[in-house]
Amino acid sequence: MDYNLIKRLVKLVESSEVTELELEEDNQYIRISKKVKTQAIAYQPQFPVATQQLQSSQSKEVEVEAKTTPKEESKANVHEVLSPMVGTFYRAPAPDADPYVKVGDSVSAGSILCIVEAMKLMNEIESDVSGKIVKILVENGKPVEYNQPLFLIQTN
């Protein structure tokens, strides 16, 4: 087997979601595998204070309602930026470049927020509202689905 071919195969496995590759050619066998980090995803309630109080006792229901109301009011001013396509989410125009936006940045309508790569085409995703970035909902380099929320923007 050609040494350059083996190097290319190793790079292919490293840069893709493939975890194992086996190849046999002319009675030569090669197996390339990588370890995959698994992450346990814990459910985090949207209003953790309210959830804890509801679980602790029934007598505190009035207090819980009072604490969740301001968050609900502020949530009315939060806009979700949705992915217009299936693809891979990138926060920056290049791996070594700064991200387009960070949490806390102010954006205006038409500002570039990220890139979604679909079929080797880099699609710039623009903000459709003016406001402040409250939360980035997707990790860099992760796949996204159609209509998946990408950003939360607090509108002005």
C-alpha cells in the first residue's frame, strides 16, 4: 500500500464522522480507527429556580409564578434565528479566524452571524432583526437541521 494513500486515509478519518475504516488491497490489510468522545447530555430546565421550588413544596406556588413572570416578559423580546437549511454550522469564516459574533455582541438586521455549509457551499446566515446576541445554541462544526434554532437575539 502506498504511504501517501495511508496518510490521506488517516486524515479522512480524522476530519470526518467515520470512526473506523478497514481496507484490504493485494493481501495487505489496514485498519484505521479513532476514539470518539461521548458526552452525556443533561436536561436543564429553562427556569431552574421555578422547577426547584415546584418540587420542594406546594405552598410556594405563588412565589414561583411571581419569579417566572419577568422571564416570560423578557422572553417575548427574544428572537430565534433559525437555520434555513441542513448543513454544518460554522461560527467563523475560517478555522483560524475570529467568530462573526459572540454572546453580548450587538447586531443589526443583515449582519452575518455564521456560515452553514451545505454540499460544499458556504452559506452566510444573516440576522433578520437588530438586537443583542443572548445565546449561541449550536457548537462550531456541528450539523444543523432545517429550522433548527441557531441564535437567540434580544430585540431592541
